[in-house]
Amino acid sequence: MQVWPGEAYPLGATYDGAGTNFALFTEAAHRVELCLLHDDGSETAIELRESDAFVRHAYVPGVMPGQRYGYRVHGPYAPERGLRCNSAKLLLDPYAKAISGSVRWGEEVYGYHFDDPDRRNDLDSAPHTMTSVVVNPYFDWGDDRPPRHGYHETVIYEAHVKGLTMRHPGLPEELRGTYAGLAHPVIIEHLVELGVTALELMPVHQFVNDHRLVDMGLNNYWGYNTIGFFAPHNAYASWGDRGQQVLEFKSAVRALHEAGIEVILDVVYNHTAEGNHLGPTLSFKGIDNPSYYRLTDDPRYYMDTTGTGNSLLMRSPHVLQLIMDSLRYWVTEMHVDGFRFDLAATLARQFHEVDRLSAFFDLIQQDPVVSQVKLIAEPWDVGEGGYQVGNFPPLWTEWNGKYRDTVRDLWRGEPRTLAEFASRLTGSSDLYQDDGRRPLASINFVTCHDGFTLHDLVAYNEKHNEANGEDNRDGESHNRSWNCGVEGDTDDPAVLELRLRQMRNFFATLMLSQGVPMISHGDEFARTQHGNNNAYCQDNEISWVDWPDPGEDGGELLEFVRAVVALRKEHPVFRRRRFFHGRPVEGTHDELSDIAWFRPDGREMTQRDWESAHVSALAVFLNGNAISEPGPRGERIVDDSFLLMFNASPEPLDFVVPVNHGRQWQVVVDTSRADAVPPGTGPKVQAGDRLTLPDRSLTVLQRPA
């Protein structure tokens, strides 16, 4: 076999039509072998003799797409110095574009012996581990273009590739649980009819099923256990894992783009699947442990701000290069439209503290590719000072955990909620205005993959995670949920009706709030996990979306959700790009303020009203004639005006329509109704009229511009 010197860049395996260039960074190695793997279990070892700036490289003519390979790194095994090289372990390429197979757990994939963790383990891991795959980079994208929806036009739908598609009756069996299933017309049609503009996929980077979970008969379903930052997860491919997963993912993106739907990836750059000092040796750990991971003062051990055993070393130029190369790859080669960064506060930890101006954010800010796509932070981690909602740089949007908590508290009847609710409803200016960001920096959500589903939020006071095998100790115990009087399943029609009303309240509030709304998949037809609020290991009917038949309760709720999403999309007053001023807007010839707050009796709210512990009702006037931001061509934006009436109290309340903010109104949303209010059919209301809102309900009045 011919071996040529090759190039040190790009890292990874790069096929050029005639052969493949291989390049691997390792400062720790004395010697590196590229192992080309054959289907009979044998391997051809090629020593990478060329080295530039600690990058070992070679070009091998004739190596084609589909070729499986790995590395054996010869070097010091000295955990007391943070070094864990072991040539008995076949290692994944950190830059692998595709990964084949899965880990077969056993002592072979660990660098030590189970009965003596201090003794090096020289068992060969090759028959038991995953392998890297050379891929064909060529793909016919046709006339694919990114939809590039502005944040003010965006409705995000968080979904799991397998969970969304596994039980859809309109999908062929062979496409269920796959990227191809995402691209099927029945899935795309549902998203389009719902009004979704961006599909946020839970992790699709290649991940590993944890040893502990496999021994328990469970799987890492969520996928927050990445081992390949460039490779689409192979188990979601319908027709092979020798590079086919790359083509299938690209095809799904192309189909979603054709429907005007952006693709956002939930990415996990804060840790890897190799765990702590007792974890397996699959890739980074055996290639150059101290260059990739944050180690403690005793380098045998790992710093862990993620709760997963390790954290990547964000001050390492090689880690930063890996992450930035990965992000650019997914944008330029896979055509994705943005990223949601898991435990993003960890990415800011250069040393120990969370540094808002860390090297990672500096790199993002100046990168000509990554800075142009949607960047969403999960603004917390489990380390000290890790709750950083509102503290990310101006380019970023954030999952607004305070929005989630406050909206839940309002509708379950917590006291002293109104003042903060008003801030969350209007875009959380207390979090985002001081650093130049706008309401659209707030990604608003009530539920997501982590925690109760919307149905379970109104059906359970307590978590029920027994199926996870940890005696119900895992998962959040303080869920801000309310079961409406009965824990779990019930036949009581009054309880069931209240639960549906509460779900309508949550959806209506979400769509009427300034910011960017995010829906969790299946909530639109009340999917349940039967009280499990930590279904990370439930790759089964507990987590998979159970698609309803038309006419079921879920179908009725779906109609309501479509209606409130459409109302939001039709009216820019709910999608403002600037914060409210709380006064008339200059140049609009309107003496009314752009926003006003009222008590149920129609009088404006006072400071005492805001501070009252037991007040749980208010009305909000949104002036469509006082929108301060211009349209795309500098034109003035004029919209209808709206009056939002919230009764979160346990009793019916009379609301008086304010007398100075419009003469005639029409009801366009009423969450006390079992169905959506069809456009133009709601009751007419006059200024000064009295409306009775049932307990725990929301009514929206519309006044034409």
C-alpha cells in the first residue's frame, strides 16, 4: 500500500476523489498508527511519520468513502500526570465525519482493570468499539437556500428525531425513528400547518449509550453524551452507517428547507462520553487527555461542571479549534441554520468562574460563518455561579428559564407573581435591555424535553420516575406544577376540562408574549410521559410521541394551538423587535401609550396592585398604532390593538373593558372555550362593558387599526 506524506490540514479524514488524507492532533503521543479496518476483523496499520505542529498526517491513495478506520496512539500511560495513552485501545478520530457501529461494553474499552483501577489494561478494544468512517463530501444540494427567518418571525419546535417519528401512523415502518422520517411529507405537513418555522433537534451528533444504562436495560435516549462532533448519529439512519447517515441527514435538511423550515441543532460541546477517571477510553482520552479535558490539581481526576464526569478544556486552542471547526462544518457542509448550546455556561469557563467574555465567545463573535446563524444558549450549568440567564453576549439568544418559572407560577396560583409576569410577558427587559439586546433575545418556553410535558405539568404534583431505575431520586423535585386536584390519570370530567383549559392558557400566554416562542414536540396534542420528568433513558413509548387520531382531545387542543400561532404570525404587535416604552411613541399621532396595564375593574394598575400578594388577575393593552420599530424598508408598522385579560385566580372575575382605549372590540381568544375561536366569529364588546372570565382563563380582545 502506498503512503504519501499528506497535509496537516484539514484535520480528520478528507477524501478528494483519488484517496484520503488523514490528520490527527496529539501532543502526548510518541507514535501514532492509522488502522484501516476490514470486514473480516483484520486491520492494516500505517504509521503516521509526518508531524507538523503536533499534527500527525499521511495521504493514502485508493482509500475510498465507506472505509472504516481508527487510531492507535503510543505514548505514556501516567494518570498521575494526566496522561492516558494506550495503544491497545482503537480510538475514534475526533474529526470523524461518520461513525460506524456501537460500543459493546466490557473491560476491553477501559484503560484500567476493574479490579485494580491503578493497573493499565492492555486488552484490545477494536472488536468492542465504534469506528470512524471516510465519507464522500459530495452532495447535490440543488437550489437549497437557508430560510433565514428573522427571530421576530420564528416559532421553534423542539423535537427528538426518533421520538417525533417513531409512532406516526402515516410513516412507513422502515422510516420511523430516522432522519428520512423527519423529511417525510406527513411530518413536514404537520409542522407547516402548526406554523413552525424552525425545528430544533435534540442531539444528533454521534453519541454513546452509557455502560450503566445498558446494564440496566435502558438507553441514553436524549443523546447528551457526544463522542463525535462532526458525525450524524448513526442509529437515526434508515439505510446504513458507512456514510449513508450523512447523505440521509443532508436530504432531511434539504426537504425541511424546501418547506421553509430552519434546522437548529442542540449541541453538546461542554463534555464528552468518556466520563471521569473511571470512564472508557474511546477517543480524546487516549489521544491527548490533558489537551482536551479540564483536570483538577491532581491530574488523575477531571473537573466536572456538567454533572457528567468531565468538562472540555475551553482555554485549550485545540479544543476551541475543534468546536469552531465542527460548528462551521455543520453550517457549510450540512446546511444547518443554528445551534442551541447545552449547558452553555460551561463553555465560558476558562478557569473556574463563568467569564462572559471568554475566548469561546470571542471566537464566535468574529467568525464570519458561525456568527451569522441562530445562536441559542442554555444559560446554566451545575458549577458554582452557573446560572447565567441574561448574561450572554449581544449576539446570543437564551432559553429563558425565568419565563418558564414565572408563567408556571402564575397559572398555578402562586402569590406575588404579577410584577415578574408582566416583565416576562413583555420580553424580559430586566434581563436583556442593559446589554443592548432586545425582546427577541428571550427564547420563551413553558416546557421542553427536560421536565414534565405540558399535559403532565397540569396532571402531576410529583415526579414519577420509577422506570428510570433510581428509586425516583433523579429529576427535578420542584416542578412548579399543579395536578388540578387529582394526581395522574382520572375520569373526572371537571378535572379533565380544567387541565385542557390550563394547557390552552399556557399555549396562549406563550404565543402572546414578546420574544421567541418554543413548543416541545407533542405538547400540541397533550402527549404524556405519565409523570416522568427525566425521561433521558426511556427509548420507548414513555418518550415517543403518541400521535392522536382526529377527534381525540389532542386533536381539539391542536386546533387551538394552530389558531394562536396563526394569531401571533399575523400581528406584529406580538412580535415586537424593541421593548415597550410605556408612553406614547413619537411620530405616531397616537396619544395612547404603547402599553398599559389595568385591574379587572378597568382602572390602571397602581404600585400597590403590583405588590399585592394575592392579586392574580390583570389586563394588558397593546397599542398596534404605537409600534416603534420600522418595517424592512423603513416603513411605519401599524397593527390592530389588543386587550389581553388574564384571570389566574380560582374564581370567576368580572373584567371591565377600559373606556379610553377603543370603542368596539371583538373576542379572538377565549381559553374557557373547548375549541378555538374561529376568525371573525367572536362576540363583539363595547368600551365599558363587563365580561365575566371563568376561573383560570384568558381572553383576548381585538380592535381594528
